[in-house]
Amino acid sequence: PLDSKSKNHVGVVLQTLAPPKEIKVREFVELWRSYYPKPLSVKEILNKVNLDGKHDNFLDKLSGGEKQRIYFALG
């Protein structure tokens, strides 16, 4: 089993996800950030997956590839 120290270095990327309808990218990222003890900022997360400027877009309006990059970044 993983000790508590190791758990801070493990992320999860779900194969399928059904986020709430009409949630903005920023809101979704902020929700997931709350699960981590020392999260990156929303800006840093979106920058890492080349989605700068998408924070006010609705998640359900992103392309499939953009959604996958968001999910990867959150893991």
C-alpha cells in the first residue's frame, strides 16, 4: 500500500467523466484543486496543457482534445 507521503505524488486521469453542465473551465479546475494539499494555480494548470485563455469557456464547449488535456492536467 502507498504511504501518505506517496499519495501526494500520485494523480488520476479518468477515462470518462461527466462534469456538471454549464460549468466554466476555471470553476472545474478550482473544484479539483481543492482536493490537493498544494495545488498549482488555475493559470499554471491551464498553461501546462496549452489552454491559456480558456478559463472562462464552458467546459462542455471545448473540443474533445481540449477536454482530455484538462483532465490530464487535473490528474
